Amino acid sequence: MVRFHLGTKVMKKIIFCLLTLFLIVFFLPFPQQRRAATPDFELRSLKFPKDFLWGAGTAAHQVEGNTKNQITQWETQNAERLASEAAAKFAKIVPDWDAIKTEATDPQNYISGQAAGHYEHYAQDIALMREIGLNAYRFSIEWSRIEPEDDKFDGHEIEHYRSVILELKKQGIEPIITIWHRTQPEWVNDQGEWESEETIEDYVQFAELLAREYGNDVEYWITFNEPILHLVVGYILGVLPPEVKSLTRANRVIANMEEAHRRAYKAIHNIDSDSMVGSTQAMQVAEGSPNTITNAAIAKYLENYSNWKFLDATKAHTDFIGIQYYAPSNYRLKWGRGIADIENFHDLEAQIKSDMGWEVYPAGIYKLLTETHQRYGKPIIITENGFADRSDKFRADYIKNHLYETARAISNGAHVRGYVYWGLLDFLEWDKGFWPRFGLIEVDYNDNLKRTIRPSARVYKEIIRQSQ
Ligand code: BGC
């Protein structure tokens, strides 16, 4: 055996080099370009294709009211806890905690209940869409209404959604249907939700039923809304049902959702070969902050995983890509009790923030649109982009600037077919409850769910008008 004897001097040098390397990798920040601001511009300078889809969106559980799915059950069990944790979670990050404190600390805030009453008021809401000048509406069909028990279908609910679709068509508004937007019947959860292969079968059967019932009037179908986010909140962080924290189980879930997408794609096309079937992804524009080698690598890895994992696995079964983008992400490795933790945090110094503390970076959407175009070359729809702003001070600029960046991406070759603002109405923001107000239309929860079009929606209307 050969033995090496290292002298004390050499040992010291090695230790010094390792220590320096450790400091560089974990602590030395590299200079970072500031996130570029969108320049001033005239509304009429924005150019969009003639048949562009100008939309707004909702998800059944967030607006309909009286839904009975796995989240409805979870809300009632967790409302007290969510209310008692609100101050610790939000007081530091939201710009005006005093304005939301009463709502955020009230357990009722977390229970969907009648929500925005969209189930009953859909015709009024469609009339308001017309008033804003929209020609597209993205919404989800609540699986637990259509199939409340395994293999038992509710004809009355099938007719309800038919009426919504027909009313939209009558008003010249293109329906964009989401088949699964985070919710499913309780029996699906009882059988192990997306860990179970039975769920793939059941989901494809549900998708087939929708295509058979509504295919004549619907062209655009979204199989899954943000499947990766379901992994993150349901199987990694475990903050929403099924509240699991296991990477192995998360991997099984995403493989099953990918398979369900591919099979639903084929099933819908077998019924209607002209349909456009896609999924939507919660896309990230991420940076390390501070931008050390480690933080930058974490940001890049998570950005790639969120943006492309599902799409890479399903690209042969995708007619269009749904991009959802709200705000940039800042990642850092945090040393603490669990030794190391990855934190995605809000930049407290940002000048403009939403009521939830989210930053504004419109050029992020340009980056996503051009990268998605270069990677897949398929049509793209911005299926969500929005801003929680109860005072409506910043929403108009938010929309304008994101549309400026969208028009820029189009002029550089990206095939963007539409823009869906999220949401049409104020809604229940999942585990945050009702206090974040994203709506183009304000809902007064204390006055019979009265609807009022916000001034920012009028600016959106003007952009639509000028583009035609
Ligand atoms: C979800 C919406 C949600 C929005 C704002 C998206 O992740 O699809 O349901 O309201 O983000 O947080």
C-alpha cells in the first residue's frame, strides 16, 4: 500500500483552499442585473393579432360557492388554525396589514361557503364580461358536482354547465375549459387521489364525458391547472390536502398526472379532432438572492423544474401551452434548525407590491413567452396573470405593462393566442381565504355579493378596444 504523508503546511493550505471554496460557493454574491422596468408607452402602440383571445378567468371552487370537494372538507377543519396563524404569516410581508387584519384573522375568511355566488349569478357575470369587452372566459367544471359519487353522474349539473357554455357562445365569448383546477370529489381522495392509478381512469372518463357533452361548443380544453404546484403544496410542503411531505410520493403523483394528461388528450381528440388541448403551468422567473453560486443554482433548478418538467413529459400531446405568471421568485438557502432550508421570499424593498407582498416584474413574462416559444414552437395562451389590489391603485399598470411585454414577445415571433387576466371576480384564494382581491370585478361580500366593475377593468377594456 502507498502512503502519503502530508506535512502540516500542506494540510493548512488544503484546509485554507477548502474553506475559501466553501465561502465562495455559499456566501460570495455575484453582481446581479436589476430587474429591468418596462418603459412608458402609448396604449395604441400595442399590436396584437386580430383574433387574439382577450379573457379573464375563474376556478369553480374559488367563485361558485357550495362546492363539496376535498378542499371544502379541509377548510372547515383548518379555518381556526389558519386565522390564528395569519398575523405571523402576513403582518411582515403584506404592505398594509392593518387593512386586512380583521378579515385575515377571522376563521370565516377561510371557508368557501357561498364564495362569489358565481354558480347562481353566471348570467350576470357573463353580461359584465361583455361590458368589459372580453371575448374569452376561462373557467373550470367542478368534478365533484358532475360525479359526486364514483360512476354516478348528475344530469342537472351537466345541464348547468351547458347553460353557462351556451350563454357564453350567445354573447360571443369563447369558453376555455379547465377540467381539473385543484379540486376533486372526496371519493377520489379516499382512493388515494393522484397516487392511485384508478384516479387516472376516473379522470379520463370525466374528461371524455365533458368532451362528449360540450365538444360541439368548446374548442379549448385545459387538462390540468398547475400540476407541479399540486405537488409542491400537497406532497412536498404539505400545506393543502392531502398534506403529505414525501418526495417519493410526489414523484408517483406527477407521473400519474402526466399519464392522465396524455390519455385525456387522446380521448378528447378521439371525440373532437379539431379541439385544442393543453395544460397550464405555474411558471417561475427565479433568481438567487443574494446571488451566490448555491442560491443561483437552486433558483435555476427550481425554475427549470416548474416550467418544463410537465411540458417536456407531455409535449407530444399538447396543442397549446398555458403560461401562468404573477411575480418573480427570490430563492436563498437558509441555515436554521433543520440545518438547511430553501426559502422563496418576497423582496421587502420592492417599490410596488401586491396586497399579498408580491413584486411586479412584467419583463418576466417576455422571458417566459420567448423561452417557451423557442423550446416548443407551439401556440401559447397566458392563462393566468393577475394582481391582488383591493384599492385598485396598481392593477391597471400591472395589466398594461404585462401586455406591453406580451406584444413585444409576439413581435419577436412567439405565437401568443390570448391573455387571461386572473380573475374575473374577487374569489377565495385557497388557504389565504377571501382577503386577497384579484378581481376585475369587485364582489361585496357584505352586500348580497354586489358586483362592481373596477376602474382597472376599464383600462383593460380600452386596451382591447384599441387593439381591434
Ligand atoms: C391558481 C389560482 C390562484 C392564483 C393566485 C394560481 O396558482 O391557479 O387558482 O388564485 O394562482 O394565487
